Amino acid sequence: LNLISGNFQVPLDGLNTSNISTLIDFELADGDIDDGIIMGCFATGEETIDSFNIETSEGFNIGITDRGHLFCQTFGPNGDSIDVAHSIELSKRNLIAVSATESFITLSVFDYFNSLVRSLEIPVDKNYISSTSVLNFGGSDTYFRSTNHYDTTFSGSLNNLAIFSGYIEEEFLKELGEGMISNYVFNGG
């Protein structure tokens, strides 16, 4: 599915973004890497309680920086937060996992050639990543380059996607991912 020409939404129908795991097999477009959202469900707003304006938020964004690193955008008691996985470099084709609980989000990249899992655990506040009704792939309602999930922000294609209810450990997600992409086979010669 080419996300350069458009995004798509997946209704969550009872799933909760603070208790979910996803496997995303994607490929970056040829040429320069543009920053953008791979998976977005982040939205912010304001609520007035007793004449006090309170900032609210729900969900989170998972994206790629223009230097090819994963990032997670959330909101917390101190405001907007973006955590970048500087130690994890992406390749042209990638299989990543995003697992969320009420207290942290784990980003994982799987290296099947070397049998490695590289992960970043990001602490979050459950009051700020409460459940959203949809996951957007290729965009988000809240992102500096766009204010509408229909706006394309990701330059690449989505090969496979799996969404699971509940938090799943990265090693088990790595095994599930092998089934999605099949085992890598190296032919020397």
C-alpha cells in the first residue's frame, strides 16, 4: 500500500491505545528520507473546567525523522514530548513493533539477518494516552506538518500490518514478524 499518495484509518472497535501492540512492515521511498508519521493516533485539545482551560490529549504518534530514526510523540504533564531513537538506524525496508501500556511505549526494530532486537522504552502517563477510536497510517491529526490525518506525511509504502490487543513482549513480536515477512534467506555466491 503506497502511503505517498494517501493514508488510511483502522477503526479500533474496542481496542485501547494504552494496551495495544502492532507490527508494521514498511519500506521507505527511494531518495531522500522525509520526516513523517507511520502510525498516528495523537490528538490534543482544550477543556474548560470551572473557568480554567486545561490541555487534553489522547494517543501518540510513531514516525521517522529526516535522518532515518524512529520517534514517538506524546503529551504529558510537562507538555508536548518527542522521544527519538537515535541509536536505532532504519534501512530501506523495516519491520518495527510498537507496544503500549498505561505506563510506557516500546519501539522495536527487528534485524533478522543478525537476530537482533533494538528497542526504546518511553515512559508515558496513562491520563494522556487514553484510548482513541482509530489508528491512522501515513498521517495524524496532530503533527507539525499537518493538522489532518488525510494529509500525507510519510514517504513510503506499507507491506504488512498486524494489530493486537494487549502488550506483547518484543521477542515474541519478532517471532510473529518472521511469519509476516518469511525467513530471510541468504544465498552466497
